[in-house]
Amino acid sequence: MNLNAIRTFFGQWYLLLMIGLVLAGCGGGGGPAATTTTSPTAIAGSVTTANGGISVSLATSAGVSTNIIPANGYLIASARVVNANGVAQQNVLVTFTVSNNTVATMAPPSGTALTNSAGIAQIHLVGGSTGGAAALTVSAVPVTSTAVTATLNFAATVPVTTSSGSLSVYLANTAGLPTTTMPTSGNLVANAQALDANGNPVSGVLVTFTVSDSTVGVLVPSNGTALTNSAGWAQVTLASSSSAGAGTVTASANVTAGSNVVVSSSTNFSSGGPSAVSSPTIKLSLLNSNGVVSSSISTSGVYTVAATVTDSSGNPVANTLVTFTSTTSLTSLIPSAGTALTNGLGIASIVVAPLNLATAIAQTGAAGFVNASATVSTQAISASIPFTMGNTTISLQLISPTGVTAVNAYASLPIQVQVYSNNLLYTAQPVLVNFSSACATSGKATLSPSASTINGVAQVTYTDKGCSSTDLVTASVAGATPVVATLNVAAPTAASVGFVSATPSDKSIVIAGSGGNGRSQTAVLTFEVFDNNGNGLANQFVTFSVNNGTSVVLLNTPNGTTGANGTVQATVNSQSTAGTFRVIATLASGQSAISDTVVVTTGQPVQAAFSLSALPYNIEGWNYDGVTSILTALIADANGNPVADGTPVVTSTDSGAVGTSGIGGCVTLNGGCTVTFRSQNPRNMTTANGKRAGMATVSFASTNQTTTPLTGTVNVFLSGSAPVNYYVNGVSYTQGNLVTLASAACSYVIALELDDINYNPLPSNTSVAVVNTTSGVTAGTIYPTTVPSIAPWSTILTDSATTHHGSIHYIPLQFPATSCNVSGNPAGASNTFSVLVATPLGTGTLINFKITNPF
């Protein structure tokens, strides 16, 4: 619908609405109240004669004036009767009739009612089965006995409601009155309402209108689309086309968001076709913003192409659809559909503009055509007009900031630039403006690299990230001189200093000259200076001091300046004294931070702290190969601190084997390391070599910074699997002998020492238990119940009965009263039992005992 048609439509609508509201509101109560309506139109009809008058209006039950019956709803039809003097007529019979009873029905069906004291008679107008447009006529005979009538057009919507919502459609003339008849060379308005599944209006829905026969009617805009308003209504114009006839208008839409179901509704219409026009012609003119004829198009203003359609006599032809096209490589049309209707002066117009700013600049001087075509009374007409691309210049103007602008540290501010074309603000299309600055490139500021203009203005935000200098922000567009914003970005101030780390990470160094595997005589302490935003701050002067004087360490760096990340380091070297120290970092403002404690220690292993052990010391290795013991070396320095990790220890043995195929020793971790000893040949079988048979001697060695090696040995018993030699209460026995004892007591404790064939301890974890006792004899808890790990005496060199080294087990016994000296029991009673000795590898030996009462 063009501008003139829109003005005509709303002017007529407003006039008729005011008439209807005035007539509906006259007189006393009983009539519907005049209120604002949410439907497209609200019209009242009236007739006044010399003998009296009658008016008719429609409204909802809430009194809202409308002439659209909602789906599955009704309206209240009111007729007001007055005499020639305008006085309300009471008790006058009013007859209501509907032109199409499939569109609406009346209640009561007779369509008759008497006027009340206000001269108003009312019935209900109920939506029918088909929907569409119809006319309501009222008639009455006032007191003057002269009949008066009035007619009002209305429409009824009968949508098909589903879970996906509904859509209804009807046609109205330019005055807003529902109708299905299009006048010759005239227009109708196609209205469609979208409702959800609950019958509520849905706004923002894209409705697509189509016409069954384009020779009978065409849609404006030509794509037939419109969005629904807040009341759910969408409108397009239906214009007469090249011939008279009948057609159908269909509206369709996806009413429910997220649904793929399209609902539609249709209504029929008839068209009187176009007025007969003889020898129609079309002429084109290109006008600039001032309405002056032009031959060129540029970005300096709005250019309009006007098509004038006239008949053979030069009379304008209105309501003719004109289709425009242009050279697409140079220009674009607004609206893009390229269609418009001629107005009462026969003029249809459209805006033509350069395709874009880049094209306008690059194609200056190029030529093209704008074409227009139309069909009038089945006669096709067309015209063309040439144009050239006018000169286009582009320039930039900095809006903000202006001049040299101070920026606080880490602050943000907008950078705004206007784009001008031919000295006019260019708003036709977005233009991409590029932005850059040195601090943004180096990461010391954030700045979007580009922004598109909105209404001719491009804006980005500059945020400082530690620029601390004068930064030039440049805005540029191809073909224009760049503009520059000068920013003096303030440097952040130091707010605090903090300790970060110490190297070595274990915070320990050694005394000067001590050395040591992996040990250092230098410590590096790292501090960081922060600004108020918690960011590391560069170029800050920091002084250092040591809290423990200079006897422990020498401070190498009395001061320093922070680097790009805000950190600064102090280094110290150990001196001749062991101890602890901390380094203090102080800012010019007086704020300070203190490091973690760093230890200065000797670090070198010493013989006094060279400790060796085995677990267990006695393994069942005299008769078996591959039985193992874990040997441990622990090494510390003169202060008792574990030596550095990786200190090597080597091992050797005179019996069995020690270490692995990869290494014959071990390296320390936290001052200790382990090595595996296993039983195998050679075994010390005799004492000819001056050593004890069945005992292996494993030697350990390490070194420090001196030439004196650290050495030590640990002895391991290769124990036999049977108690070949044993001692009962200090008396020696050999395997297989019966142990005979005398006791008249009822309780008795036996001390049993178990030795193997070499008078060495039995294997660790060998169990000892009492079995095969005489009836009534009970044994208490044996201590210990297993052979413990027994370390060899350092003085034992030979194996003999005088140097036996077995484990001692205490066996408590309780005898029955019949075999001990109580209540005059006879002498000679005896008790027997056995002790079972079982080694870890399953060798078992019984030692038999007999205890006799000598009294």
C-alpha cells in the first residue's frame, strides 16, 4: 500500500469510527459502551430522514466496538431509533436481517426486538459455519409511521483450531468495512489473525498471503508477507489486476514457535478488473533528494525513480502495479521487491541507491539502467532510464574522545567515529571501520579490530591493560584519510609486593665449598610487585636485605627492578656457617615482603651418620637359594640432615649375592636407599677363613668431598632349616635327644634356645608351638611364638657351642595335680609333650620332653 492509499484508508476509518461511537453513545443506558478496540476496524452505520432515523452498531459483550465476530463467538447488535427531532423512540419493533446466514445467525432467530427507554433494541449476532463477510440490516417504523433502515457490513472468522494454533482471514475495503467485492481498478485489504491453541493473539508471526489468480488480483508487497501486531493481526493490500473475475486469498503461517505445522485460512473475492484504458504509457524520471531531475546516482542523498502511468489522453491511471529493476552490479532497490502501486496521480515510485559504499567509490562514472514495467487493461507497457554513478568521496570524523585524552590505568572508554560520504553522514548501509593501536597490538590494551557503523557511527571500547604511555588509536576505512585519537594512559602504581618462590625448591643450600651431589651454594629468591588491580607491575625499584646478618649468607643483589611480568630476583651465596635466613624485599613506599626460610647446611655425608641394617638378619638360606633380605643404608650430614638425593652407595658380599644386574648398589632418596641380598653360593661352610660359618658379610661404601671413603658392613645369617643344636634351661642338646627334666611343681617354665647346625639363629618367622601333651598338661602363651630377626653380634667370628646365637623362647606349662607334689601324691609321676619347630619354607622338627616328679 503506497503512502497516499495509507492516508486515505486511515482518514476514512477514523471518520466512520467517530460517527459510530457518537451514535452508539447517544441516549440512556442499555447500549454498548464506546471503548478502544483491538480489532482492525469499528464502524457504525446510520440513516436519518425527515421522519426519523435509525443507527446500527456492533460490540463485544465487554462493550468493545468491532465488526469482526471472533471464532466461535458472538457480537451484540444494537439498533437505536429516534424521531425527526432526534428523540429516542421506546417500544418500537426493530427487525434485524443478515445477508448470509452461513456467515452469522441471530439470537433470537426471528431477529426482532423492542427498543428500550433509550430507543435501543438488541440481539446477538453469532458466528456461522463458513465465516467471511456479510451485511447486517436493521429496519423499524418510528411513531411517524415512516419506515427507516440502516446497514452495516461485518465479518465472521471461523478458524480451525489445533494444538498448533489457528489463523483466520477476511477482506475489507479501504474504509475498513468487510467485503468480498473489489471495485474496478480498486483495492481491498487482506486481514489475517493468528491465535494460539488457547485462542490468544500471537504477535511477531510471519504470515504469507497468496492469490489463486494473479490476473484477477495481485498482492502488495508482491511477496505477500507481513508480521502480526500485538493483537495478532497482519495486513497486505489486494489490488485489482489485468482482468475481472473471482479468486481466492489464502493466508498461512507457522503460529506456534518450535512447531513445524503450518495453519492456513482462505476467503473468496470478486474483482471488477481494471478500468478500460486506451493506449496506456509509462514514463520514468530520476529525482534527487530535492525532487530535482537527475541523471546520476551517488551516496549524497536519496534518489527516487518515479514511474507515471497515463492513458492516451494523458490522464493518470491509478492502482496499477509497477515492477522496477535496475543494473544489479551497481545499484539496489528499496524495497527490494521492486514493486509499487500508482497513486491517484498515476505515479508509482521506488528508491534506488548504490549497491554499497565500496561500489559507489570504485564504480564512479559507470552507467546503468532502471527499468519499469506494468500491465494496464491487458496491455504490457515498459520504460527505461539511464544513469551514471556519480562521484563519491568518503571521510571520517572522530566524535569521541576529542583532543588529547587522559585515561586512568586499567580504565575503559568508547572510541566513536562518523563516516561521511560526499560531506553527508552516510547511513544507507553499514560500513566496516578498522581500529588499531600500538598498545592493543602488544597486548597492553584491548580494542576490537573493527566495527560496523550504525546510523553512520562506528564505536569500539578501548580498555587499558598496562599501556602506561601515550597510545594513538587509529580509525581507518579504505579511500578515506584515517583519524587518530590520542590517549595519555596513566601508569599503575605499586600497591604491594609478595614472595613467589625460592630456588632450590627444597629451600636448602650447602656451606660454601661443601658441594654435594645436586646441591647448590646459591639460592635465588623471587618476588613480585602488584598494582591495585592485582596485576604484576614492571619497572618498580625493590631493595633487598637479609634478616640473619651476613654470617650465614652473602647478599649478591642489594636491589633490583621488576621485569615485564612484575617479578624481581635476589640471589645469595652461602658462607662458612650453617644456619637459616630469610630475604626481605622492600618497595620505595615502604611496603615489604619476606621470603620463606632457607637453610644452609653442610650437605656432605659423614661416617658417623652412615647407618646400615637388614630385614630380616636371619633368612632360611643355608639350604635354599633365592631367599632374600632387604638391606638399608641411611646417610646424613654433620647436622643430621639427609644427604642430597642421588648420593651413590656401592655394595659387595663374601656370601650369596647383593644388588641387581643393573647396579651393584643404590642411590639415595631423602638420605636413604635399599638393596636386595639373596641366598646362593658361595656360603661360608667352615671357619677356616676366620669367619663364622653361615654368616654373610655385606660391605657398603660411599664418598664425600674428602678422600676418605665412608664404609660399613652388615652381617646376614644364612640360617639352617632345623634346630640341630638347642638348649633347655642352659643345658645343651642335639637334634633327636629326649629332654628329661625333673619338677615337683605344678607350674613350670622352660627356656628353650633354638640354634641351627652352625649355632646360628633359625630363620626369622620360624614358629614354635607345644604339641602332643599328656592328658591334663596345658601350655601357656609362648614368648616369642616366632623366631625374630636377630642381628649377629659384631664380635662373633666363629661358630661353636660357646658362641651359640639362637633365639630363646619361654614356654609356660601347667601339670595336673596327680603328677605334681600336692596332697601327698606318689613320687615318680611323669608328663610328656613335644615342641614343634616349623620354618617359613615348611621344614618341621619335633623336640620331645619328659618331666618327672622326683618325690
